[in-house]
Amino acid sequence: MAQILDVEPDAFAAAFEATAYERFTGLYGDLPSTLREIARRSGRQPSDDQLEQATAARRRLAHTSSSEALPRRR
């Protein structure tokens, strides 16, 4: 997501971590709005296209992570 949003990865990670409570409580609204805020805190103003791409990447990551965590039935 950091690369898509043109944000330095460590800055993105720090902003992502620093906003955990706000993200979990929905303070920033939907995912694109949340990613916009994290990028803003990292010194960037992403375009709508960048936000759309980063949102898709985050959703893929969440889907992959959660499906890998599920036990497989045999």
C-alpha cells in the first residue's frame, strides 16, 4: 500500500500503527478515507486512483491473510 500511495514504507507503517484505535473505531470512515488519512500523516496527498489501487491491495491482503488462517478441511 505504501508503494502505491508513494509513501515511504517506514512512515506508512508508523502512521498505520499510530492510527490503530481510530481505524478500529471507524473514525476515518471507509477504507479509502482511512488510507487517505494515513498517507496524509505520512506527508502525501494521494490521488483517487492511488487510493482505489491501495484499497484493492488492502482488501486482497485481508482476504489472503484470513483465508490462509482458516483450517483446511480434508
